[in-house]
Amino acid sequence: MVNYLVNKLPEYFQPAIALRKKRIISFLLAFFLTFITYQVILEIITVQIPIFGFHDIVDLQNPWEIPPQRRDFPGDYSQQNLEPFLD
């Protein structure tokens, strides 16, 4: 019976195809395990640092830095409010 099946359906009984499937499955398994391990290590090791962008830090006690002496931008922040903001 086995010889009959091997002769009728040779593609299912070739050892090269089975070996190729095992290698592909092994490669994919190793790839996914490496990728997951990399992501976990990246999450554990990395530190996220917030970055703030200000157009200008303005000293409100200096009359030359107060509008209309200079242009007012929406990204400007006063020097007096900077420390409480950073805290």
C-alpha cells in the first residue's frame, strides 16, 4: 500500500520537500522569536525623553522683549513661567 501511494503521489513523499518545509518553518520561528526579543529588550532599555520646542524665551522684565518692541510669536514663552512649566 505504501509503495502504491509513493508511486501515485510522489510529491507528498519526497524528503527534499519535507526538509525544505522544516527549514522554512525553523527560519520563520527563529525570525519571529528574534524580532519579539528585540522589541522586548528595546522597551526595557530605552528611556523616553520629552522634547519641548519654544520659539523664544522672553524676559518680561526687559522692555525691549515685550511687544510692540519685538514681534510676538505663538511659540514664545516667558522666562518667569519657564521654571514652573518644566517642573
